[in-house]
Amino acid sequence: MSEKKKSFGTVFKEALFDNNPVLGQLLGMCSTLAVTTSVVNSIGMGVATTAVLFFSNIFISLLRNFIPKEVRIASYIVIISGFVTAVQFLMQAYVEDLYESLGLFIPLIVVNCIILGRAEAFASKNNVAASALDGLVMGIGYTVALIVLGTVREIIGNGSFLGYKLFGESFEPVTMVSQAPGAFIILGCLIALMNFMLSRKKSKEAKKQ
């Protein structure tokens, strides 16, 4: 029992910090830079991607012994696109404003490197329970990274959080932060901060040994 708890803790910790899809592996950069102009958009994209990751990992794990190796990538894309279409229709039906705000980046979840990467590296080689857990924690790691980036960009670039103004009329937002150059700069700073924290952690562990 303790081994399972340790495994879950290790996987979850890696997804959030050590091996974060965005800040560690630098995957899904296109959507990360494009949709994080606000926290709401970040949450919407993160939840949508997590749902696709979770269910596609389960489905691919179930079929891993039946999919021929020669067509595995094409098969994974077909499976992933099915779940993306389902998520797209649900968002269009129930959160239309968010759906319109995210626009083209919802169907582009199909080609998100995180999803295809986890399908190839993990779901195709592990059982359903492990694959479901992997999809969930990797999705959470991706969502957290998007929310952090979206929070910084919305506060600095618009002076608001979740659409609510934080400062008075005298505040002048840094509009560049809401644009592509600002996204690159903020993301680079977050990646540098993550690497600094991980290097300090490794140094402390090395000293203890």
C-alpha cells in the first residue's frame, strides 16, 4: 500500500515540478503562448486538454495490444481527435463564450505534443489505471503552468484577475505582456525560475548525501 502511495506522490510531483510538460519538457508551446492572455482562457484550455489526455490515455491503453505497430501513430491521432471533437462540442454547447475565445486552439489540441507524447511513451506500454493516472497528473501539470502564466500576463498586461480589476484608474497596464513578445519573456522567466529551484533542490540533496 505504501509503495502505491509513493508512486502516486512521485508521479504527481514530477508532473507539477520536475517533469512539468510546459516548464520542464517545453511541450505544447503554441497553445501555451497563445491562450494565456487571461486566467479564464488558461483554465479552459487546461481543463479541455486534461480531459482529452485522460480519456485518450485510457482508450489507447485498452487497445494497445490490438493496434498494429505500423499504424500506431495514425491510430493514436484518430482516437485523440475523437475526444477533441467531443470536448469541442461540449464547450460550444455549455461555455460558448470560452469556446469562441479559445477559437482555433481547441481543435488544435489534436496535435498537442503532450497528448501524442504520453500516448506513445506511456499509455501504449502501461495498463489502464496507470495510464489514466498519467493522463490526469500530466494534464494538471499543464493546467497549473497555464494558470501561472495566464495570471502573470493578465495582472501585468491588463491589471485584472479573472476579469476583475485589481488597481485604480491610475494603473497603466504593460500591453506588451498581452502580446506574443511578452508571452515569450514571461514564459522564459518562469522556465528559468523552475530550473533555478530544481538546481537548488538537487544541490541540497547532494549535500545531504
